[in-house]
Amino acid sequence: MRIGAALAALFGSVVLVGAAMWLRTGFHEALAGLMRAIVVAGGSLGVGVLLGAVAGVALALSPEWLVARAPLRGLLAGCVAGTMYLGETVVVAVASDGGYGPILLTLLSTPVIGAVAAVHSGDVLGRTHYHPWLAR
């Protein structure tokens, strides 16, 4: 839920700023902007929750020899998280009506999500306690 909330807050706030800008153009434009904000916030929350759940399950079901080695554990978590984050591209594409800029930005941020998941894979699995809030 925390991963999903971070994604929802990030993309939702960007679209809400856009919706506020559209308020100057008229009610229908503002309503369309608000609906986009709801789609992005809800979709990002869903993608984040799914990303966290699938990455956690993949780590939990992995063999001991794999999760005992930090580089292999990180590679697994990063690949799973990066793959699941591609669903965010669909959310952004729907919210931006297929705008090339937002879709490209989302695709370019995929390795960042994979790297963050790889770095925190030990905390998610409960092996390390650098960030204990991840394992709760």
C-alpha cells in the first residue's frame, strides 16, 4: 500500500495541477481534468499495490540459495518490480490520452523503480532492517 500511495500521490498531484490549470478554461475541461486525476491516482495506487504484492510473493517463494545472496535477490526484485511497473504506462497513457511525453517519462522511470526495489529487497523479505517499515 505504501508503494502504491507514493505512486498515486506523485502522478495524482501532477494531474491535479493540470486540472487546476484547466479551471480557467471552463467547467467541462475542469471536470475532464479532475476525472484524469482520479484515474491516475486510482490506477497508480493499484499498480503500486500489485507491484509490492507480486515482488514480495516472488521473494518469499524463491529458493533459499537465491535469497541468501544479495545481488541475486536484488536482481529478482528489480526485474519483477520493473516488469510490474510497466502497468503504470497504461495508466498514464489512459490519463494523458496517449501523450508521448508522459508515456516516455513513465517508461524512462522504469529502471529507477527496479533499482529501488533491488536495493530494498532485503528489507521487504525481512533479511535486513535498514528500513523496517517496508517489512510491516
